Amino acid sequence: MDVLYSYRNYLIFLFVSLAVSIGLQMVLPFPYGLAAALAIFIILPLFIRRRYMSRVKGYGGDSGGGGFFGINREGGTGVKYVCLTCSHRFKGAMCPRCGSKMKRADF
């Protein structure tokens, strides 16, 4: 349901920006009206995307996270591993507890 709501809001913003850009093209002379319409169609989706990403805390900023793999739970950078033998969480090539090299990544 949230995706449908987001899609509906996006369409509303799109048609509002279309109406505003057509209105600007009627009021302003040719090169300025076209530039204003292009600016609206470029800036508005960026604004909507930034607002949405800040709402889901994935854009960085004050959320302290984001990026390709999402927000790190420990706040550190890098990949943590979990040993498949003893289930110990560690960083590095082999488990410091049991010495096994069998591991899986834990983001």
C-alpha cells in the first residue's frame, strides 16, 4: 500500500510540475520559459527523491548511515564476518577463536 501511495504522490507532483511549466512558458518569453520548464523537470524529481530517501533514512545526512549496503549496525566501516564453525563475529581472514577460515559476510 505504501508503494501505491508513493507512486500516486509522484504522479501528482509530476502533473503539477507539468502545469506550472506550461504556465511559465506562456508567461515568460521563449528562451526563459523553456529554461524554467527544464529546470522544474530536472529539480523536482531530485527534490522528491531526496525527501523520500531522508524519510527512509538511506541518504546519509543526519542518519549516520546509508550507502550501498544500508546503515551499519555497529557504526563502523568495513565488513564483519561470522565464523561458520563457532558463530563468532570478527574482522579479518580467519576466526581468532577457533582459527577456521570458513566464514560468511555479515553486513
